[in-house]
Amino acid sequence: MTHRLAVLVFDDVTLLDVSGPLEVLHQAGRLGHPYSCTLMSPRGGDVTTSSGPVLAGTTTAADAGPFDTLVIAGADHLAEPGPPKELLAAAGLLAARTARVASVCTGAFVLAALGLLDDRRATTHWRHARALARRHPRVHVEPDALHVHDGRYLTSAGISAGIDLTLALVEDDHGPDLARDIARELVVFMQRPGGQSQFSTALATPPARSGLLHRLTDSVLADPTADHSLPAMAASAAVSTRHLTRLFRTELHTTPARWVERVRLDRARQLLLDGHSITAAAHHSGLGSDETLRRAFARHLGTTPTEYRKRFATTHDQAPLI
């Protein structure tokens, strides 16, 4: 059976948000599992992408039948100033008749504006995660995820993460073997190696709403190497450790210790990318020892500091940190 899929596009859409998923689905068809893909737009006709090429012959939402999956592509202007009304109307009409709804990059702002992500987990490009959380406080934004599946809604991170998202859709539909074959054909990772979740960590966490927690997290970000144990932070904020833990869980959906570790890990990653040694990165990030650094990398990123630096560091040497 052919799976019917619609991609919602619009003027200034990011081309790779569209072409990446479509290429994954094209490969699925070549391997015997066809997807019937239709480009939809608010007005129909031709759509000009942000990089210039034109997507020709799109169909309006009003003229479309039901689909199995809807994918909403992204563009910078969906985050700021926000999705236009005609795009929201088209997305709402299509989503109402579609079993599974997905977004690439800032396409999540469309779903959020329609209220479809309320009380659900979601992600978007790390650069826009704060804006999504601030504008739509009922959405549980996960800024470090490549893609998030909650109910019938799937959201993905920036641009190329649309490929990761679509591989996940294919895996859901036809199993991991097909998704693996497509990833091999496209020379991409079926599941990206550790460290490439989004290159965003606690620094992209939605800002705390309470002034007390906001000041406390700012102090951790300003100096990750200081004493940020739970008793020390509670004393600094003049609250009980129990109350502070409750604030972290309510507003940041994590524990104080885990959040501090992510901040320190973010600092250590940047130090490694700048060319510093593992020992220096551990010391100047507040993680302390090489072993603590390795455990944090394994726990959060599924890789080692050495492998992370090999894969992502610049080819230019940096002066050693002293």
C-alpha cells in the first residue's frame, strides 16, 4: 500500500527542509516501499524557497484529500515574527485530516501556534528553542533533541535533522532494516553519533520564570567551576534543598545536579573544540577529573571526549589554556 504524505511549503521556505525528507522517501520507494508525496501550500501554484529555487505546482490545502502523514517545513520567519495566518489556516486544515503530523526545524512554531503541541514534548532548531518555550509555555521544549515523538506529533531540529526525522518515520512504517538501507544509500547516520544531538545543551534551556531560579542559573552559567552542589546553591538562594529541587523540576524539568552537569559539559565541549586537552577541559569546566569528564560524555552524549574532538573539532590548533 502506498503511504500518502503531504509536505506543507510556503514562500521563503528552507529548501533542505523539503528536499531532505523527500529524498529519504524517494529512496524508500526505490527499495519497494512507495510514498506518494504531494507539495501543499496556502495558495497553491509556485513557491519560491529562501535560497532561490522554485517549487512548482503546489496544491492548496482546500483541494487536498486526507493524508497519512503531514510534514510542515521550516523557515526563519516562522520564529520571528511568527507564522502568517494563511499558513496557520492551511496547516490546521491539513492536520485535522491527517493521522500523523510532523515538523522540520521552525515548522514547530506552526504546530505550537495552533495549540497542537500544548502539554506535549517538542523540539526545534537550537537557536529558536528559547523563543518557542517563551512564546508557548505549555509546550515542553527539548532543545537538545534531534527529533521528538509525542502522540501523533513529531518535531525535529534544524534543517538537516529533517532527514533524521524522516528516517524515523520510515522506521516506524516499515522497520529498521529499510531505514538503515536508506541511510546507507544517502551516506548519512541512521542514528547520529554522540555529541551531535544539536550542539546545544543547558545554554539553550528555556529561561527560568522565577527570579530566584533565574539568578541562580545565571550564576552557574557565569562560573561553572564554582561550588554548585545542591546545599551550596540552596544556601545561596536562601531556600531549602527540597524547595530548590522542586523549582528545578517544575521549571527546567530536571534536577539541580543534572542541570549543573550539563552546563559544565557544554563548557568542556567548547574547550575541546578550541583545542584544549582533556585534562584542561575537565578542570576549567568544573567537572574536575578526566574520569568525571569521560563519564559525563558517555552518559549524555554516548561518546568519549577523544572521539568527540576527532569528529567535530576545528583543524586549526588553538593555544593551550593556562
